[in-house]
Amino acid sequence: MTPIGSPTLRRIRRAARAALDELVSNYLYRDALTFVGLRKSTVLVKLLELLARQLGQEVSYPELGQALGIDRRTVVNYIDLLEQCFILFRLGAFSRNLHKEVVKSVKVYFYDLGVRNGIIQNFAPLHLRSDAGALWESFCIVERLKLLRNRQQFVNQYFWRTYDQKEIDYLEEADGVLAGYEFKWNPAAKVKEPTDFLQAYPGSQVERIDRSNYWRFLL
């Protein structure tokens, strides 16, 4: 077994990072974006970086446009095309019964977290990262999407949040039945029961997903 921190392991890590950098440069910026005819590469690079840094968070199209010096419609068009290239995807907010539910909002996730990390040039170990929770949430959701597609199970997918900051990370709706999931990287982290959601949507359920039980969610 190679000792941690050995020259061999460091070479492997450098090679892996170089491979990811090449993937981002060649596949993402050259092949995929050129395929759909995207222009203004500087703006796109900045947009991708902003989205990568807001992984798993709600994004504001007007705020992105202001930061990039482009209008809201251009931001939406670019993100639409990035979805068509299977670089990222969005989850919309779920709202039916409560007046205080967030309605017009989206979260953004990347299909490939290695590409996402390459965009922001952060390959630090999870225990040194401030975004470990977002990476865990993203990993679980992306792998769940793969599982559902492989099984040919078709569900509606959302997140849920109220204006007083009560939220559920990920929500599936199948045949009118709602199943919510809260993702926690730290198995010891506490999760408050979403009473408002459960009362508003009788028959729904919410489950916590952490490193001790994630296999049930993904297998």
C-alpha cells in the first residue's frame, strides 16, 4: 500500500488534476459549447464559475446578469444551452398549498462534480472544504437521477423552501405522492422535522440521507 503523501501518490493526484483541467478546457469550453454555437467565451467562463460557486444554492438570473453585464434573458438562454449540453441542470421550487412557499426560484447542479471543481480550481480533500455539504447533496442528487433513468422511473423533481427559511433539499413526486430528502454530510448533524410541509401535504414523507444510509437511496 502506498503511504499517504508519498511521491507516487502525489504524482497520481497531479495526473488526475491535469486530466480534469484538460477535460474542462477541451470538452467543456471547446467541444460542448462550440457544438451549440455559444459565443462570448469570457462571459460564459465567468457564468460557469459563478454557477459552480453557487452549487446547490438558489440562483437569481437578474443578479447573475448584473455581475456579468448582460441581461436576464441572455443569462437564461445560456443556462438553457448549458442544460442541453448536459453540463448542468436545474431544480425548480415546489409550491401548492402554502402562501409562504417560494415559487419562482431554481437551484443549479453540475452533472460532473470533477468538472465543477475544475471550473473553480478547487481539488482540496473534503475535510478541508467549506462546500463539503453542497458536494454531498449534489453527489446524492446526481446519482439518484442516474438510478431513476436506468430504472425508467419518471418522477417530478423539486426542492422546497418557505420564506421563513424552512426547506427540504430534494423532493420527488410520483403519482401524486411526495417524498422529501435532506442530505447531511455529517451523520451527527441534526435535522429538524419539516412539520409545516408534512401538515400541508398529508401522506408525504421526509427522509434524512447521510453517509450511514445513502446506499438505500442510490441502490
